[in-house]
Amino acid sequence: MKLRQYLRSDAARGYLLVSPTALYALLLLAVPLAAIFAFSFWTQDYLTIDKTWTLKNYREALSEPLYRELMFRSVRISAAVTLATVLLAFPIAYFVSFHVPKERKSLWIFLITIPFWTSYLIRVFLWKVILGYNGVLNTTLQGVGIIDEPLTFILYNANAVVITLAHAFAPFAILPIFVALEKIDRSLLEASLDLGESKVTTFFRVTLPLAMPGVIAAVLIVFIPTIGDYVTPRLVGGPNGLMIANMIQTQFLKLNNAPMGATLAVLAMLIVTAISLVFVGLNRKFLRGQK
């Protein structure tokens, strides 16, 4: 009798509604992550996997200079991409929010999302054409007489990775910042101006703090996927632009060392988690300050 009553309750209906999604997330997210975590404690000799649990992979990953350098380089490149993307995205989002008429804002947002219409791979190849030794940029600069010979520091290095990823993830940064700016009560800005503050001080003391949750969201949305990107570093990064994801791919597909690849993946996830928690804490701080 109690079972029938429970099955007819709102709680049971709620669990029934979320169960397909929960099962989907469990099978496609939790199970693969658990498998990667288990693999990181195993060892492999060509095709033979020894399932005896050991910390050998973690000791090697933390002591090998190559792995440490790739980890630090990945964090540096992702941080540079995030900084460049957010700094470029904020003025665009601010302009659309404060200076574009309401009836045209949807059009501007539509235009911002146009890059998503093309394949990510095609966009990377286009930047390779633009930044190449005889590419569009070098040819143009030589044609107008700004440089005498092609620039070599804009392709096949970390600079090219930062430029390409910053362009690819720009819409991801613009949209959350725009949403945060749209939520700002314009009367607060008018009150600040009425109290004698200039437009500059109003921006830094009112607009920017209120928009900070959107900025932090943009930082997380850009930083988390870029640190695990391997397509862009492979195509435009060159030897000095490769990141930890490229080594993980190499370990799995070329060196036949899935446990080491899993170990590097776990360490990368831990680094991303730690940095993300810092920004989540900052976001909560700003949200509390607004109450």
C-alpha cells in the first residue's frame, strides 16, 4: 500500500522524469571518467594491461620534465587565451547591451553566433592560411611596406594557438557577459551619475562589479575546454605550441600506453578543477556582495 502511494507521489514522478537523463549522464560521463581513473593506476606492456594498482604512473608523470612542461604550458596558453578572449569580448558585449537599440539586439547576437555555422576544423585551417609564412597577413603587411620579410613568430608556436583559440571561443565569452550586463538595473547607473560620479568611475564601481558573474562565467567557459584542446595545437602550434592533450593523444594512440595517458588526463582534470573552484568561489563572493 505504501509502495503504491509512493509511486503516485510527486517525488516518484520527479525521479521518473529525471531518470533517463541521469542514466544518460551516468553511462556517458560517470562511467568513462571512472574507467579513466582506474586505468591511471594500472600499467601496460604493449597490448597487455596489468591491473595491479600502483602509483608508478603518477610518480613518472610528476617527475618527468616533459610532462611538467606540457602541463605548465597548457595552463599558460589557456590563461592567455582566456584573458585575450574576455578582454576582447567585454567591449562587444557592453556595446550590444548599452548602445544597440532593443529591437536590434537579437540581430547582433545572431551575427555573433555566425562563426558556429562553420566547422571548428575549417576555422583552424583558415587561421593557418592567414598566419602562414606566405599567408594573408604576411602578404598584406609586405604589400603595404610595413615589413620587409614575412613574420615567423605568428605561426607554429604558442602565439598562433592563442590567436586561433581566442577567435574560436569569442562567442562563448560574449554571450554570458552580455546576459550579465542586460540584468543590470539602469537606474543604478543613473543614480551613480546623479551623485556626482563620472561615467568612468560609474563603470568601475557599478557596472563592472555587477557584470562580474558573467565575466567569471566567461572565464570558466573559455578556460576549461581550451586547456584540453588538441586539434588547434597540432595544426598551428608546432613543437613549441603543443599542449598536454596532444601528449594524452600520443600516449593512447601512438605509444600504446593507455595508463599513462589516463594519468595525464586525471592530473589535467585536477588542475582544471582546482582553478575552476577558485573562480567559482570568486563568483559566490560577488553574488553575496550584490545582496
